[in-house]
Amino acid sequence: MEDELRPFITEYSITVRRQYIDNDAALEKLYGSRVPVLSLNDETVCEYFLEPETLRSLLKGL
């Protein structure tokens, strides 16, 4: 998913922060095996795979 985000980073000047959940019990409980997860403003955008049209729609609304 990270490689697929690169065009969005350039086009929308967004910052992507990688968050590992392995050593955080709360995040492991929240996400379990549903990784990677892409969130925007604390809302889940997609899980496992990037959904480009969903992300593009959300970014245009900012």
C-alpha cells in the first residue's frame, strides 16, 4: 500500500506516517490482522489494499 500512496503524496502534499502495531497492545487489539490500514483524520479509509477512488474522493473534500 505504501508504494501505491506515493502519487497521492505528491499530488495532494500529504504526509504518511507508518505506525507499527506489534508492540502496542491497544493497536493490536484494535486492528488485529487487518493490516495495513489507511486512516485519515482518525477514520479508516481502507484495509489490506488501497482503494484509490475512495482516497481521492476524501482528499478532494479536504
